[in-house]
Amino acid sequence: MRKPKKLTLKSHYNKFIGSLIKKGNKVAARNILTSAIKNIWRNISLKQREEKKKKNQKIQKGQRKVDIEIDTILSSAFKDLKTHVEIKKIVRGVKRKMRITWIPFPLSRKRQTFLKIKWIIQAARENRKKIAFSEKLSDELWNLIFDKRKSKALSKKLETRKLILANKSNSHYRW
């Protein structure tokens, strides 16, 4: 039996860029993400940087400092959006007596990663400020890492979790 691949932070970075791509312009998507991470990194004080380096990452020879910055920021953002269950809408019954039920489903790692990235990008797009998208994205990542009450992505996760808990009795309809 094959072991599932462990998703590395570099693959999270690449998946994030992949979901930001519009009309095949990968360079623009990479610029948006790197400028958002640079904005966050500028706002973090030196003391917090040192604590994060001690806790999360050991600098390896040959690894660039930029990669470590991206990895620490994305890992701390994804840590709070971790979910193992998703809710799906299923229609039951015949034509006249149709019922819509919400059913919780377990998630694979790929789907978990997709939902984390989707919630972050969706929250950044819903921001109505008239600023560049990279700044909206950096605001959402900042809120997700440091100010959890303002994060729209985290509120989306909590909203989904409430639905899951309310409908956990419907889990037998999964099969």
C-alpha cells in the first residue's frame, strides 16, 4: 500500500500561486503573493521574527531567507484554518417531496489545502477597500495570523463548523 504524499510548504506556495492565476499569468500571481508576504514581513517586529525562527524553522545551508519567510507565514496562516470535515448539500426524495439535507463528509489532504486557500482568497476578494489585491491579501493573512477576530476566512471556517455540528445527525445519509 502506498503512503500518501506529505504536502510540503513549498507545494502550498505553488498551489496558492496556482489558484491566484488569471488568464495564465503566473508571473503576476507570484508577484501578488510575494508582495503580500513582504508587506506582512515588514510589519512583524524583529523580536517576533526571532521567536518564529527559533520555534518553526532552522535555517539550512543553501536555503534562501525569502523561502523561510514564505514558509513561516503560510504555515502559521494555514494552521488555524485546518478542518477535517466539510458539509455538502444533498437532495433527497421524489419530485413532490424533495428535501435538501446538509451532510458532513470527511476531507482528504488535497481538499483541505484547497479549502484553506479558497477561503483566504475569497475573504481577500470580498474586501471592499480600494487598494491593490496584494494589500488585501496581506491584510487577510495578517488578520489570520495575528488578529483572529477580524479574519473573514476564519469566520468562514467557524460558520462551516457550526453547520457541521448542527447536521452531524445526518451523517448516515452519506452512503
